[in-house]
Amino acid sequence: MVKIKKISDFNLHSKKVLVRLDLNVPINNNKILDNTRIKVSLPTLKEIIKKKGTPVIISHFGRPNGKVNKRFSLKKILKSLSNQLGKKIIFCNQCIGLKVKKILKNAEPTQVFLLENLRFHKEETKNNNKFAKDLTKYCDIYINDAFSASHRKHASIDKITKFIPSGMGKNMENEVNNLNKYLKKPKKPITAIVGGSKMNNKINLINTLVNKCKYLILGGGVANTFLKSKNFNIGKSIYEKKQIRNAIKIQNKAKKNNCKIILPLDVVISEKNKNLDISKINKNHQILDLGKNTLNVIFEIINNSKTIIWSGPVGYFEKKPYDNGTNKIATLINSKKKLISIAGGGDTIAALKKNKKIKNFSYLSTGGGAFLHWLENFTLPGIKALKK
């Protein structure tokens, strides 16, 4: 097996180190709502600075769809990143080309540079060979520290490793070590909780989980799609019509594998925040959280589990009182020190932090989609690329 180089394996002295971070943080009115992804990038940047290297940071931000759009400029992240690092960062409004060449030509060791949004170029998401090569032109070493973006075969994650010596950063190493530690040979019985609004990007995960888990608890829009597949009336609630057939297939597969899928027995609806039995939903109702009886069933399952894997809030957690289900589940898991508990994804971590109930979680993964993809094969395209 090819060994992946770590940042500690490189001589960084006087080297320009191209560092792929994930600075795609949630922002509202130019205010960063959660800086977890900035914080986890600091150890790698500090290591490069300590060893007298020059960090040259690249990242994506939002979905500008291959066009320059000031709304998605990484300049918005500059102040927060600089404050967290405790060091001035020089910004370049390009990520390839002559401006980058000019700014890096006279770069000195320990100076820090932030290049503009990779996704201003359509070649990034198309994994374009030339674009990947252009990114590396003025640097000596490439370090991938963006675990949360490494499930995507993009130029700055995949093709880039062909052109300069490459390795993984401290956050990537930490993610891989912890996920391997807890989930390669997990303690059984295993229970998975899958929520969030969309089922589309979780199909493969759910398919994988029914092979591994004793219980699969579903909430949010994901649960609604499964309820719809069983001909329950879900009123005006969000669901994915295109995934109905997949939901039926998954339920059949779960039966064969002795995995019990837990769907809501009762729910909280928007109308006067009523707690209603699932059979009493009418066409005007909207499901926004799990009901009391459902939560009692979930509590019993958690009490009898050894490992919990959690991806996605189980209700409309951004708005009270529809954060109740997510909060109560988090509180119970957090109270159990012997339970192995892994949560992943931006919304999940935001919900847990809001609840301030994360102390006893075994591990919180920064990756949403990456965390889900990692569970399928215990690797990611970005990790495979570093083995080349």
C-alpha cells in the first residue's frame, strides 16, 4: 500500500506551500456564522510558518458556477482567517496567472497568501488538467487539508497531485485517524441517524448504512420521502419525488439485512406547533419536527446502542421550537460517556453547537458530503489522489 506523505515528512524551509483548505463557511450579512472550518485549518498553517515556509492558500467558496462574482469572493474570509491565525494575510484577486506570479515572486518565508475563489473558473469543477497545472506553477509542495471537500474530483483536489510533491495536512490526518479509529471496526449494535432536508446526496450513504446498522433513524425531509413512499399523507412537507423509488428499494434491502428503519410515528406541525399522529396529517399541514412518541422510541434505541453515527438535523432546527427533537437527541447522546458517537456535516455541527451539547461526542467531522462518502469505502478521491 502506498503511504501518503504527511506535512511533517516535508522540508518546508523557504518553500512555497500550496495549501488546499475548505473555507466555504456559512455567511449571513457578511458575518461568519460558524468558523469551525477556519479553526481546523490553523495547525497546518502554523506548522508551515514555524518551519519557515510560505503558505499559499487556495479554496472554494459558494457556487459561483465558473464566473467571477464578488458575492463569493474569498476576501470576505480574509479578516477572520487573519485574526484567527494572528498574522497578516496578503490577498490576491486571482488564483492562477501573472498576478499570482508577481505576488509570489518576492514572497518571503512565513508570509501568508490567500488566492481568490477557485470556482471562479469552470475548469476547477471539471477537474481540468491544465488548470490544475497552472495552480501549481509558482509553488513547490501541495498540501491537501480540505477533508470536507475531498469527496469531489475537482482540479485542486485530484489532478493537482500530478504536478508537484503532495501530502496531507493536519486536519485531514486528524479526520482520517479518528474516523478509522471509531468506524473501521465499530462497537455493535450500531445506530445511524440521518436527517436534513435532502435525500438526494445521502442515497449512497443510506444504502451503505442498512448493511452495517441495527437501526436507521430518519428525520427531516429524508423521513418525509420515506413516509411518502409508504403512502402516508405528508401535506405540504418537503420531500423528493425523484427518490421515492430509491426509498422503496432501501426499505426492501433493510428488511433483508435485519436493519430496522425508524420513521416518525408522530410529528410537530407548523399549525399551532401541534403534536400529531402521522396518520392524522392533512393536505395543509407541514411537518417541521419529530413528535414525542417518536422521540421516546429513539431514546430507547440510543440507550441500547454502542455506536451512533449522525448526519443531518431531524427537524427545522434553525427555528424554535422545531429544534426540540435535534436538541433532545443531542442531549441524550452527550450524557452517555461510554457511547461512541460520531457526527458529521455543517448543519449537524451547527445544531449541536447551538445546543452546547458536544462535550462527550467522540468525534465531530467537519465534512458533510465527505463524511458520508468516507463511510462508503473508507477513502475519498482526494485521499486516493495523494497516493499517486
